Amino acid sequence: MPSYDYPFNERIRTLLRLEDLFVKAQHYLASDHELSHHSALITLFQILDVIDRTELKSDLLQELDRQKVVMDGLRGNPAIAENILNEVLAEIETTASSLRATAGKFGLCLRENEWLMGIKQRAGILGGVCEFDVPSYHYWLGMPAAQRQHDLETWLAPLLPIYDALRIILHILRGSGIATHHSAPGGSFQQMLGMAKPAQMLRVLLSDKFACFPEVSANKYAINIRFNCQDGMQKPRLCDFDVEFDLILCNL
């Protein structure tokens, strides 16, 4: 069942963007083709741009520490599997330790690599990494795939604690809500929110039988969802049929 996540604040929006970039980087890295490795490096540069926030490390650590306290409070609850709880706590502690062990700003060692930063600067120019612009990069792309993979893994490794942390946080966030079933007559849906604690993210789950996708406009007061259809490369249009879907409001 396709699902669509919509963040309510900038912090969750950043985590979702980073999750998407890390997944793509690892996918490209797993390939042997030089163009996939080029895409992996460009995605790595995008990760560097997104994490260029001094508060990201403290945000992740604070949330991990808060979740650890919450999880500790579940000990002895007969509805909670003790062995699974211990695994989650161990993963949180290991990830938090890795984050704390990261000295200085995330990605500092990459930013101090003049060759990488030269390529990053050229990559910001349309067609700026052609072989006649950066012959050293063209030479690197011609190296054996195993060497390129080793280099990419080395460059990505200092950033993986970020991915581990956000993966835990988003997993907890996505599992925090309860699905409610709804219908959108003619593709339109609206719901007022009266929650004491504002949601941080909503999820829309659609059955495969509905050939459409949601466009969400939401804040702490109301949710508006417009289900659109798209025929080929034409501009999306509002569905002319009722859409059944599940809605989940998530909160940490």
C-alpha cells in the first residue's frame, strides 16, 4: 500500500529529506557503474548541504535521550515484549554514543578535502563536471569500481551516525499514530484538528486500486488533502471519483 508522509514542522522536514538522500546515496553506491557513483557523490554533496545546521547534532541527541527515557518507563509493562524493548534501547544507546563521538561539525573532514569541495563547487554549475572541466574527476570515474566504492564508503562513513539516528526517530514517529479510515468525495478531504498536542507528521495510505496521489496542505488547525490523477505527462487534475484512504497522525 503506497504511503505518503507530510511533515508539520521544519525539524521533521529535514529528517525526511536526509532519509531520502541517504537511501539514494546507498542505492547508487551499491552499483558498479561509474554514472551511479557520480550520482552517489552528487547525493553526498546534497547531504552535506542539508546537514549544514549547527543544531542538528544536538536535536538528534536530545530526541534520542528523550526516547530512551520513554522506553525505560515501559519496563515491566506486560503489554511490552522485554527482549524487543532491550534491543531498541541498545540501538538508541549505541547510536547516541556514535553521535557524541563525532568531533566538531558533521562532515568537517569532507569539507576540508579540497579536491572534493572543488568538485562540489563545479557540480553546482550546469554541466560543470565534464571531463575537460575537471579531468581529475574524470580520471577517478575511470578507476576500478571497487576503488570508487571504497572511496565513497570512506566519505559517507562519518555521516552514517546521522542516518542511524534519524532512522530510529522516524521509525518511532511513524509507529506512534493510529490509522483511521476516511473517504474523500470527489477527491477532496478536510479535517479540523483539535489535538492538545499538535501532530508532527501525517501519513496517508492508499490502496493500489486508486490511481491517484495526495497533495497535502496542513497546519496545527486543519488538514486539507486533494487527491489528483495524472494522465501521462499532463498536468495533474482533481480525481472525479471518491477515494478511500487511511490517515495517521504521528507524534513523538
